[in-house]
Amino acid sequence: MNTDTQPAALDASSEAAHFVRFYKDEVVLLAEVSEFLDQGLRAGGAGIAIATAEHLAMLRQQLAGLGGLEGEPGWFPGELVMLDAADLLARFMVDGWPDARRFDEVVGTVVRKAANTGRPVHAFGEMVALLCEQGRFDAAVRLEELWNGLRVECRFTLFCAYPWQLFPTDGEAAAFRRICCVHDHVRPHGHAAMPAQREASLQLALLEQDNLALRSEVARARASEQTLLHRERELADFLENAAESLHRVGPDGIILWANKAELALLGYRWDEYVGHHVARFHADRPVIEDILHRLQAGETLHDQPARLRCRDGSIRHVVISTNACIDNGRLRYTRCFTRDATERHLLELAHREREALVAELSHSNRAKDEFLAMLAHELRNPLAPISAAAQLLAIAGGDQERIGQASAVILRQVGHMKGLIDDLLDVARVTRGLVALAKNPVDLRDVVAEAVEQAAPLVQSRRHRLVLDVGAAPAMVSADRKRIIQAIANIVTNAAKFTPNGGELAIRLATTANDVVLEVTDNGIGMEAGLATRIFDLFVQGQRGPDRTQGGLGIGLALARSLVESHGGTIAARSVGAGKGSTFTVRLPRVDGALAGAPASPAQTLPGRSLRIVVVDDNRDAADSLAGLLTASGHAASAVHSSVAALEVAASACPQVFVLDIGLPDIDGIALAGRLRAMPGMAGVMLVAVTGYGQDSDRERTRAAGFDHHLVKPVDTAELLALLTRP
């Protein structure tokens, strides 16, 4: 199709027709239109122009003087009618569709008036172009059909014009063909096509539209390619500089790419990370092997925990999310998103520690409740016979046998209560590391013999059979004799308690190159697996019946463990299960050395003598009863109940011994001791402290205050009497 920009002359003899012109340059088009209209005007006919306001103005300039304007005398006899296309459309369009009746009233009236003169009528219209600009191609075709219907009634030639820009792609090809089909022919540039040329003109127009669409598609493709390249560069830059750590891994596990955040997270340079197998950077090989296997299967992973090895050797906790790129059923690569999960790991760790602490506190709270229940039970047990014995003394009168029985009961039960209290104090001191051990080489065979002797009353009362195998060779260890005997005695006593009457206990001692091994085995109630791991905890005991015949506070084994470990040894318990007995194994480091020397002979004691003794205690019952015991033992003892009274006695009676309660209300025993020492003639008096506190720090405090001896309540009368016989 001719696309020249210079107009060509039109054939003045053009027949009445309805043709269409597609244009690129509106200047060229308007030149053609002005010539077309001029032909009708020169023939004395009418020229009707229905165009945009801008085009009407340009046509007015070109047609000035060529034909008469409406209402003005013209150079030629024809009549020129100019109508605004948009205004005219608005008068016959209904709901976006040309109304036939209104079209006939608005347009048909103008055309018929001009055609009734019998002279040529040349009409130009671009209302259809306005409809196509709005995308209403169907409405444009319908308007062309209405023009064709008007031509049946009136003879006129209609020139329609459409800009090529309305049909830029193949998408408008169908509308283009329909528009062509409702016209007599497609008019080439500047010429009225002859009948033989009309088909060729149509084909030329169609080819021109195809060419235009193709060039538009090429232009769009190039623009799209540039846009795609730009977006790819933007995406690559976005991924490279994203705050999220990203990397891509090939199907063979080789890292193909990583962004800056990924490299910064782990501290590697590009060449140290990319191109290497991903497993090299995972601290847990089974984890990465599982990840790769699942990705090969096409699985998508979300927040997979992992530990990655950083360049500086540290381990970083992360979570990895991945998805696979699958092409024709084969894995091309995987996209991996790595997030630092250190804080999350620490929170989870803190949560687990908190749960463990809560469980431990709950367990400790239950153990505390159980201990208080056991303590109450163990303290009530001796109180009952003590109370009964006291009442018996009240009614015994001169019955010496009854008095002796009651006294024995009271002494036994007080001794039992004292033992409970001593155990509690011992476990507190030992577990806090407050016990100083006096270690010497000792033969553990002798220690076992003494421990068995201490446990013998319980073993005999329960009619147990005891098997003792300590070997013939010395089993030397470095130990505090008293404390290691205490530990082993606790183990043997525990075995006897939890073995039913008539059971069997076996104690075996053996030596290895480095250790001395002691095993205490029983056929008693045994332990479940869970209890065997806790049996050495404070206040933990095996299952016991409602009668609580085993007794105790659940501290014997805890004390034994602390004492054994303080000697550098270990202690362990095992049991096949409930009802199948237990075995306790003690290991102590073996030492070379001569057997410990025979114990020193007891200190020389003076023959019995009577001492002047003053007992000072604000508790009248305690003071009076202790003074009575001392008097019954041959001493001249008296009791006072305040510090002031003690000072008065010291000034007048010259006592030889003061037994002072530390917790006196007026002047405490520590201060009283200092004042007594400062009195004339009192420098050599024996001061004995009596208190409920028996730790090493308490003993040091009384020693510094000037006391000669320190006794813990309840006072062991035999121990006190032994002190009084020393020189």
C-alpha cells in the first residue's frame, strides 16, 4: 500500500461509492479529503465533512475559496457542510450503540437534503474512527452498515478514514477485515480504485495491516526483551543484596551461587564457598545427607534445623527452607533460604532448661514434703516411749526395776533422736564441703569390721545371715577412719533395713591394681531402674509400707556418697528389679603404705573425785535434771537459770566447773564466759559450752570465747562425765 506523504490528484469522475482509507499521516489524509470534497463542490454538488474539531479547522483552511461556506457566497456553486463528529455521535448513540432511527434523523436528514438536488454529494466521516479509538469496533461496523443502508435510498459517495494505529497487532485483524468488508473497496493512497483493482486494493490493505501488526509485535518483543533484561538485572541485584541468606545447590550437592548475606553469615569468601560441596559446611553429616535425599525426591523443606560450620571454626545454628527446580522430571538445582536460628536455639535451650528446672523443683518440693513427713514420723516414734517412760517414773515410787526400765527406754530413745539430728547435721556439713578430713593410710578390712559391728544390732534383730569375705591381703586406702566407717556402716544398715527378716547380706572386699572395691549385696526388695539412678539423692528412699518399719530419713546413702566422693572414690547401685535384691559398689583409690598404727591408748583419767559444778540454763527442767544427774554421779552440782545468778555464784562459791547454755536471754553464754574468766580466781575454771549448734564454725567460736569443751544438745551424760575426769 502506498504510504507516500505527498497527496496525489483524485479522479473527478469517481462514481458513487463507499470506500475506506487507512492512514498514518493526517496531513496527507486531509489533503486527500479536501480534494475529494472539492470535486463535489466544483460539480455544483455538496461536500459534507463529519470530523473532529481539529480536522474541521484544517479542512476549512484548505477549502477556503474553493466552495461556498454555509451562509456565505462561494466561488463555486456547490455547498460545504461541516459537522463535529463527537457531537453528532452523541445525538444518535444509545448505551454505546448506534440507534438506527436517531441516525436517520440526525445524519440521514442532512444527506437526503443534499442528494435531492440531483447533484453529486461527497461525504467524509470519521465517526467510526472515534468509536474504534474507544475500542468499540462492533459499534463502528454497525455504523458503517447504517451508512450503507442510507446509500440504498440516496446517491452519494462516502469517504471513511481510520488511522493505522487503531490496528497495531494481530488481535485487531478480525475487526480490520470486518471494516474492510462493509465498504465497496479499500482506497489506495490518493486514487479511486477501478473495479478490477478493488480486490487487489483490499489484499494490499490486509497485507499492510499484517505488516503493521508484525512490526508492532517486533517492537513489542524488543521492548519486552529490554524490560525482561532490566527486570532480571533488578532481580539479580535484589537477590545479591537481600537481607535473607540465599544459595543455590546443584543436583550433585555443589553450591552454584550464594548471595552476600549467606557469605557474611558464615564468614566465607565467594571462592571458599561457591563451587564446593554443601556437606563440607554442615557440622552434622546425617542431617545434610537426609536433606539432599529429600530434595532429590522433589520434597520441599520448611525450617529444617541444621548446624553450619563457619570459616572461623565456630558452629552456627540455622534453619533452612528449600525447594527444587525440576525440569522434565529431573532435578536441576535447589533454592535454599538460610536463617540464623542462634537466638531461637538459645530460647529453646533456655525453655528446656526451665522445664528441667521446674521438674527438678517439683521433685525437690515433693522430696521436701516426703522428708518432713518422714522426719515427723521418726521424731514421734521415740517421743512415744519417752512419754510413756516418764509417766512410768511418776508412778513407780520405790520400784527400782521399773525405774531402771523407764530410764533405759528414755536413754535409748534420746540416743535415737540424737542420731537422727547428728545425721542431718552431718549431711549438711558434708554436702557443703565443710568437713575437714584427717586422712591416713588405713586397711579397709578393719574399717569393714567396725562398720559391721555398728550395724550388728539391726542385722541380728532382723535375723539376717551375713556373709563376710574381705580377703587375707591388706586393702590400703587413704581415708579419714571415722568418716569412712560411717559411710560403709550406712550402706550396710541400708541393706539390712530393706531386706525382709531372715534375708541374706554379703559383703565382699577385693583389690585391683588401682582400686579397692567393696560390694554390699542383699536379697531384699530391690529397686526399679529409675530409683537406682536417684537412690543417692537426699531424702530418697525405696518403697516402704504404711508401717514404715525401715525407719530413717533417706539421708544415709546421700551421706555415704558424699563421704566416698570426698575420698576420691565412687559409689554405685544396681538391681535387676523390684524384689530381686540390690548391690552397692564402692571404689576407693588404693595406696601403698604400712598399716596404720594401733590406736592410741585412752587418756589417763584421774580417780573419781567430787567437783563443784554450776549448770546455767534458762530452761529450768534441763538445768535441774542435768544438775541432778551430776549430783547422782558424786559431784556437788547446782543449777541457776540466768547469767546474773551465775556471776553471783562465781563470786561466792568458787565453782570448779561451769556448764553454760549459750542461748541465755540476759547475757549470752559467749559474753558470760568472758566475764567469768575475768573474775579473780576464775582463770583455771573449766567452762563447758552446751548448745544446739555443732558445726566447726560454732566450735571455733566457743573455743575463741574461752570454753574448754563444746557439747551438743541433748548432752551425752557419759561424755560429760568423761570430760570431768580428765586432768
